[in-house]
Amino acid sequence: MSMNFLINAAIPSPLYFSQQLNTTNRKPIRAPLRCSTNNGEVNDLSTIPSQIELGAQDNTGVSKEEFRSSSIEREMKNNDIWRLFKEAQRNILYLNKQRLDAVEELNKTNREKQLLLEKIEQLEVEKQAGLGKGNLSIFWELLLRIDSMVLTGMINSGEASNLRKLVFDYKVSVADLFADILPEGDADLLAELRRFGSGSKKNGFHIIHICTEMDPLVSIGSLASYVTGLSGALQRKGHLVEVILPKYACMNLDGVQGLREIKAECYSYFNGQLHANKIWIGVVSGIGVTFIQPLHYSSFFNRESVYGYSDDFERFTYFSRASLDYIVKSRKQPDVLHIHNWETAIVGPLFWDIFVKQGLEGTRILLSCHNLNSLCLEHPDKLALCGLDPARLHRPDRLQDNTKTHLVNILKGGVVYSNKVVIVSSMHSKGRIIRSLSHGLESTLAIHQDKLLVAPCGFDSSTWDPSNDKFLTENYCAEDMKGKTVCKVTLQQQLGLSKDASTIVVGCIFSDVSDVFLENLKAVVRGAKMRGIQFVFTGTNKLPSASRALVSFQEELKDGIVIFVDSYDDALLHLIFSGSDIILCHSFHDPLLQVPVS
């Protein structure tokens, strides 16, 4: 056994010294300690109450006081050593925790990056399989690669926003310029994008629509064609435009190009908890569209109709909050959030009370109202479902309804919390709307009249122009009306009416029906049927009660002269307008009718 080992074993620990000093009645240790060296010699170490003898040196007497003083100093030094050791141990544990957190964050980033890489690989496989890659496919792959650069930390959110605008502004050019470099790494692609952007002078707005309809995916009223037409017109002027929609079960997805799910976590707050959503993306009429599909609240949009349910407030409030959560998660920084009608008007209060400080300081809110009669009145406590404070908002200058003061008015909240408000009307001035058509919002509109604008319905009148309407069997114009006769016969044949071009056909389109109006209409139809006049009724499934009333009306006649179309069909609606000799509607104030009638 080595001498070092034996000496170390013989030296008392700090705890030993502490116990020795604190024990006054303990007898001193007298037993000698012997340590053998490597050459076999033996050194004696004897401990006696008054002195310590060391065999290799001259013995020196040490008084009890000196020994105690030396022991105290030794204990203090040992205590200092242990204190430093504990501090070092705490520092090591803290650094280890930081390291584990960093590793977890890195792993999460790598997982997200891998998902994006797999998506890009999938696109490459589709290309090799002969599916082809048009300009829109290249356009959206570039956007996905920009998202990948954000997630991997190559670029910040500000540069990502500029690059997205660049791709949108020059989507035709970039499809040609970047097709060959797409297979290269992100670093090469980023360098090329930066070189291309340095020579670009365009700087359009980034606009995101948060809405509940879009033609041709889901078209209930005038909103659908308004969103599609406006988005296309703005993109042609060089702006970046996106649309966010709920993923309805009743939605027609045939018009979506490249529909695919984004494999990334996306949670939104509702009713005190975070809930997962599936995110889908695609291209519709050249416009990028994002679909939000709730998982926990899957029944919200898994229904036969879009509107007309008792929980419509909960459904569209969930969607509005989920849209904002998605925008923040994807680090988009739009210039304008364009919201529509009461269904997404709650975005206004949500934005300014919760989201504006989450990277959206430069964003502004634009609300368009297609029907001021649709307000949505709810109990204030329901505002808490999406994280809003009812006490803060249930005030006359905010969301409190002007007439039923115990309720909140969601559309009023959109007006109050938006930077600009567009009232969609082709026939009325701002003053007339405020005075006569505000449906209880007169005082609110008067206070905020400086930010009110009136705009006509639709931005692409050619959609309803019979000379080039793509839905018609044969086109016609004022100079050549032969095509109208063909459209009338086609309409009669499609609906099972007797085919006779000389018979007068009356097209009746309604989104609202009162009992008084129905009684008057019955008298008109009974008189007209004696002359063989045919009637075609259609409405919107936004108001199922009105549809049921019209169905009952049709059953009452029971002679085949009145046909009722029980679901909204865009192509059939075009045919009704073009094939009818007379158009009958409840009111020209109905925004659904203002574009096609004009």
C-alpha cells in the first residue's frame, strides 16, 4: 500500500474537525498512527493533548490555544471550500439545464425543417413522375422554401416578409428564373433571391382576407365573388394577397390546385384551452388559400350548410381566433387584414387587445360589410371564449348594442375596432346608409363616418356579362339575342319545365322572405299561372327557414309551373339570370343581386 494512500486515510474530514471542536468532553486521541514508506521505514504520528510529534523533524511544542486556533482556521478554510464547491455544483446544474433546453429547441427546429424537406422531396417526386410543374407550383414551392429558411434561422421574419412580397409581385418572372435553381440548397436559393430583389422597385401591400366564403369553393351570397374578384384585381396590380377560410365539409375542393396539408403544429386558444388545427394550403384562381380545420371542435365546420346554426357565434369566433394564431405562428406580417361581415368582425377586437404586440405592429384592419342587417347579438360573457375581456368590451363606445344594452353587437365591434370600414352597395350613398339602412348602428356609423367608405359590389363585371359568361350554353349580347333563347330552353330542360321559347319565364331570387311578402307573391303566381307563365325560385342556404317557407309555397301550388331550387348552385344562378324574361327579387338592396342585375 502506498504512503500517499495511508496519509490520505489518516487525515480527518472537515466534518471530523467540526465534531471535534464542538465536543468539549471528548478525550483527546492518544493512539499513534504509523505510516510505512516505500522503503519499509516506519514513521510514528502520535497525538497527545499538549503536542504533536513528527518523527522526521524536530519536535516543536504547540500549546492548546495554538492548536485550537489552527483547527478553527482549518475549519474555516474547509467551509470555504465546501461553499465554493456547492456554488460550482449549482452553476453546473444550471448550465446543464440550459444545454438541455437548447438541445430540445434545436430538435424541434430540426423536426420542422425535416417536415419541410420531406414536402419539397414530395414535390420533386411528383415532378419526376410526370405530373409537371407549372408556374403556380414553382411559385408556391418558393414560398415553402422561404418558410424553411425562417424555421432554420437563415433569415428573420422581416426579410421573409420582403421575399414573400417579391415572389408575389413577380410570380410570372420568378417561375422562369428560379425553376433551375430550386433543386439547389437554401443558401444558393437565398443568394439568388436577394440578387433578384436588389433590382426590384415594386413594393405592393401584403393583404390577408379572413373570410367565410370564396368563389368557387363555397358561394352562398355576394361575399364569395367579392373576395375572389377583389383578390385577383389586387394581385394584378402587384399586391400580395392571401385568403384564409374554414375547411367546410360541404366545400367544393375541385377548384383547388395543389391542395396539401402542412405537417406542422398549429394550436389556437378557445374556451380556456389550446386546441390543435390542421392547416391546408392550395391555389384557387391564382390566389393562395389557407384552410383551417379544427380537430377537437371538428363538428364546427363538418356540416351540410355554412350558416344558420345556433352556435354560429362560437364557430366563427373559433375560426377568427385560429386565423390570427396561425398568422403569428407562420410569422407573417401583413399590411392589411381584410375581414368581412359579422362572422369575422371579432378579429378587430382580438387584434388590438391581444395580437398587435406579437409582431403585427404595422398591420391595419379593414372591414367590409355586405349586409348591415346581419349583426350577431350575444351575451357579453361569450367573449371570454376567445380570450377577450367582457367587462372591457361591454361598453357603449365598444361592443355594447345600442338598443339591447345587455348584449354585445359583434358587427358593431368590427366597425369600432377597424381602421377602415367599406360598406358594399352599388346604389346608396354614405349618408343614406347611415340615416336609413344602418339597422340600429346609426349612432355608431355617425361617430365613425370619417373611416366609412361605400364601394360597389364586385370588381369583375364580366363574370355576369352574357356576352362572355362561361356558365352559359350560348353567349349573347344586346345586338344579337339568339343566345338568350338557347339559354331559356336549356333552363327549362334542366329544371323539368315544358320547353317552349315563347313561354314567359320569371326568375325569382331571394335571400330573405317575410310572411307578408309570401302572401302577396302567392296572389301574383296564382294569377300568372292562368297565362302559362313559369316561375323559378331560388334562394341562399344562409337562411334555411326562408327556404323551407318557399318549399311549402311550391308544394301548395302542385301544378309543375313553379320550380324551387333548394340549394345554391352558381352555374344554375347564371343560367336563371340569362334565361329568364323577368327577374323578381325582394329588394334591390340585396347585395347578392346588385352585380348580376346591373
